[in-house]
Amino acid sequence: MTDTLAPPSPGVEATLADPLWRVRLRLMRRSLKLNWKLFSANRIGLIGLSIIAIFAAMAIAHPILMATQWSAQIYHPVTGYDAPAVEKLVVEDVTDPLTEIDISTARIQLNPFIDLGDTVSIRSQPAPPTFTGPTPHYLGTDPLGRDVLSQLLYSTRAAFSLGVIAAVVTVFIATAVGSASAYFGGWIDTLLMRFADLILLVPLLPVLIVVSALFNISLPLLGLVIGILSGFGGTAIILKSQALQVKVKPFIDAARIAGGGHVHLIFRHIIPNVLPLSFLYMMFTVTDAISLEATLSFLGLLSIPMSWGIMINVASTQGYLLSGTDYWWLLIPAGLAVSMLAASFFLVGRALDEVVNPRLRHR
């Protein structure tokens, strides 16, 4: 009597017959599904992702509105101009400058026969939000007569593009520096880590202010500078610690014994295991980049046509920065946009931290 092995099931045969790329694709799909399940269990991550989706819709909406609904002469974020009429009541002493005008000013500027209690129509800037008429301005106009909503939507694209450039450059440099430093050690590790310590000693914002004052800095160049400084700084040190943990794993020794060279070990084994943590810190880099861009734009040190920082700068230079809530549309939309978009990427990063770090997951 001879023993025979049972034939494999059809599913197993199909799996064994699949090419390697299909097996890897199946494993990747399974991994993404598991990671999304872990990410979606975190409410703050979903909130951050929802806010990012709203800002992405804002960035897409602006060119569509300019092509279909808005006239460039009125709604262009930089060169547009409109002076909507504002109805004001003629009073003796003004308590609300947005709805009232004193009788002396009204008689001098408009009509010498105006009396108390009359209602006058004034075309002035900045104008409060209007929702009716042929050219409504849902967030009002700035001191130069430009539509605030159009500026807000247009500036969203600048914030996203800057964040993407800074994040990609940071991930590329920090992952390469951290992995090489952990793998080779010796003088390479010493050189790279001392350079990272040097960058950490220098505050980022003053360096960017000096560089922006000396050179004509565009938005892509600013993203590149932020990415380089962040990639060679603290992010590289953190990723090096992760790469050191991967370096001592048994599969690294097995790959080395099997004949794997330095390039093979770094790019096929160390970097793939460091990338999840790299993407986590990519989110924090976007947060820093958005805040830095708003600061430099407010100081007038960037060569860009419009951004949230420039919107606040215009309100400041025209004397409306300390106006309180009287001219809220000049400050609150832009300031809230900077805070919300930066916070959303931070919330997504916190949620990704639970995906990357198993010790933070809910059991």
C-alpha cells in the first residue's frame, strides 16, 4: 500500500501559478485594506481627512467658477475690482461704521441737503459680504476692491502645492539619509548625523526669512528649501532609529548571506520598512510648510501673486489688522484657512501614527 499526497485545492493551484507581481499586488491590496480599517477607526483622522477633502474641493472649484460663473474683471483674485453699493443710515454719532455714516461726512462727500435719518448708497472699500445683485460677494471685498472668496479659493492651490513639494522632498531626503546612516554606520553615520544636529540648532523660520530677503523665492523653491532643511534635520534622525531596528532583523542577515549587496539590502529591505514612518512625518512637514508660507507671505518675502498670508498682509497694511470684528471678513477667512488646513494634516498624521505604531492601536 503506497501513501499518496492529496492534490492541492484549485484555489491553492491558482495561487501557486500566479506570477509574482500578481501575488505582490494581492498582498498590497490586503495591507491597504487592513491599514484603512485601522485608520478609519480613529475619528480624528477621519475629521482631518474630511477637512482636507473640503480644501481640495475649494482648490478645484476656483478655476471652474472663473471659467463658468465669474468675470475676471471683477472676481480675479489679483487684478479684479468691484465697489458694491452699501446702504448706510445718516446719524449724528456713528456707532456701527458698516451701516451708519455721520451727517457731516455725508453732506461733504455726498449731498449737502442730506438730513438725519436718510439712507444713502455708498460705494466704498472694503465692502461687507453681499448675497444679492449682479455681482454678489459672499465674503465681501478687500480694501483694494477684490473679492475675498476668490482670493481664498485661489490661495488653496498655493498651499496644497507647497505642502506636496515640501513633503515629497522631505520624505526622499530623510529616508535616504536615515537608511544610509543606519546601514553603513562609521564615518558616514557621524557625518550625516552631525549635519542633522547642525540643522536642528538653527531655527527654521529665521533662516527662511534671511534667504527670502536675499533671493527671489518662488513657491516651488520655498517648498524645496523647506523639504531639504526638514529632510536633513530631525526627521532623518527619527528615521535612522527606525532603520537601526530593521537592520538587526534576521531577514537582513538572511538576505546578506544569500548574496545581497548594499544597494539591494537598502532599497529592497530597509527603505520599504522605513517608508510607513516616513509618510507619517510627511504629514507633519505639510503642516509646517503651510504655516511657514503664511508667515513669509505676510512679511512680503515671497514672489507669489496671492496667498492667505498676503490677504492678511493687505488688511494689515491698510490699517484693518486691529479692527476687531468690524471688518472680520478681511482676517478671519484667511486666518481660519491656515489654521484648519494645517490642523487637518496634523490630525491625519496622528491617526497614521496608530497605523504605523502597533503599540498605539486599540486592542
